Amino acid sequence: MAFPLANFTTPAEWIVYASTVTGGWFWQLILVAIFIVSFGALSGFTTTERAFATTSFFTGTLAAFLYVLGAIGALPTTISIALAIVGFIMLLFVKE
């Protein structure tokens, strides 16, 4: 398998290239890894609901940014934003 030669002039070109070479999986896996690591780190400091809401908001924002750059598709972005909405709803209705 031959990869196209890369000539990057901006960081946004590298982001799109990494997604192109891996068939769109690179940034999706990075989002999942960021979610898992940050949720695990925040769970030790606060309640599970707050850790989930904070992590979901962060990954949803990052997914929207990557979608605007064209690095990921609409489905992972929609799932990430839906998780953020569910996290905030959990914060509203779950009593500590």
C-alpha cells in the first residue's frame, strides 16, 4: 500500500491527512481514548455524573472542531454531541 506524499503547510492539513491515511479511523480512536482517559482521571476527583458530563462536553467540542476541519464524519460528531447532552441532563436530574 502506497501512501501519498505529504507536504504540510498548516496544522489543519496534517489533521486531515492523518484521517485520510487511516481511512477516517485515526481521529475517532483518538476521541475514544481521550474520553476514556479523562473520564478515568476525573472519576477520582468528583462524582461519576460530573465526570461524565465534563468529559462528554470536552470530547463533543473536540469532535465538532474536527468535523469543521473535515477530519471526521457526521456520525461520530453527532454521537459525541449527544453524549454531552445526556451528560448535562444527568446533572440536572440526578441527586447527589
